[in-house]
Amino acid sequence: MKDVNQLAIIGFTKMLVILPTLIFLPAWTFDYWQGWLCLFAFFTPVTFITLYLMKKNPELLARRTKAGVLAEKQTKQKIVQAIASIGFICVFSISALDHRYHWSSPPVWAEFTGDILIVAGLAFVFWVFRVNSFTSGIIEVAENQRVISSGPYAIVRHPMYFGALVMLIGIPLSLGSLWGLLTIILMTAVLIWRLLDEERYLVKNLDGYAEYLRTVHYRLAPLVW
């Protein structure tokens, strides 16, 4: 599992370089406390989750490091991942551009609310990891995988996507941008496209998943859809 840890560290290091670049380059300043606080709100739980998986669940960490356009097996999901990557870049960069050019001015309480949403979304994802060790970074069915219907999976069918969406909504607010929230429309559409395709795949390839769909009615957002 040392190789898995190395891959996780490499991925984490890349994020440490990429995310500040996506914030401070478009903002064209380091005098941007919202940007620094956003990074702190993001990297603190991500660091904790990564270290936890290294120690407690290296098998899940291995599944999570296998992600992205090249890792996906289906052409459709390669396209989904490519669009999601572009959307993720836009969430940060457009929000930072908004700060630079003062397109919008949300109140300070909204910016702090964004930081809370980032932490809350990642905490929800961590709950998913605690309950489901089969959570892969790509659409696949692992050997001996079973349907998980407890914890967050009793609330929505795709709780990790729900947590990710909460986190994504928090990023533009944290960076002091209202226009950046428009990027969430694209990210939500991509998540819906992915989860609908994932459901079709799991119904065909995972025993008991069709019955699970009849039990839990909400896909992404509790009491909404």
C-alpha cells in the first residue's frame, strides 16, 4: 500500500499547487483573505480524510486515487469527467475574477457561510467513506461489492455527490463571489448526468441495487430529487 500512499501524496501535492493558482492568478493578488480562508476550509478536512484513509482504509484510498478522464472505462464517462474538470476550474477561477473586477459584493456573513459549506460538504463525504468502502473514483463494481443502504445511503442514493455539491456551492461564496455560483449550474448538470448513468450501470452489474432504488426515492437532494 506504500504505492497507494505515494499516489495520494502526489495528488494532494498537485492540489496544493493547482488550487492556489486557480485563485490567486485570476485575482492577480495575494491580498485576498477570502482566498486564503477558502483554501484553509478546503485543505483542512481533505488532509484529515487523506491521512485517515492512509491509516484506516488503504483499499478505499486506492479506489479514490483511481479517478479522472483516463481512469474511466466508458467513453461517456470520460466526457463527463472532462466537463467536470473544466467546471471545477471555473468554480475557482471565475469566482476569483469576480473578486478582481468587483462584479458582485456578497456580505461577509455569506463568505463565512461558504467556508462552513465547504467543511460541511467534505464532512458529509467523509461520512460516506466511513459507511461505504466500495466508493470508487470511477464507475465500476468491485469484487465482493454489496449494496450499502445505511447511514447517508438511507437518505439519498448518491450521498457523496450531495456532499460534493454542498462543498461546490460553498466555494464561490467563500471567495466572495455571487457570479461564481453560476458555475454550479454546470456542475449540477454534470453530477446528474453521471449519477443517472451510474444507476443504469449498477442496476445491471450489482446484485440488489434495483431493490435499493425502490427503497430510497431521492437521488441527490433529500426531499427534492
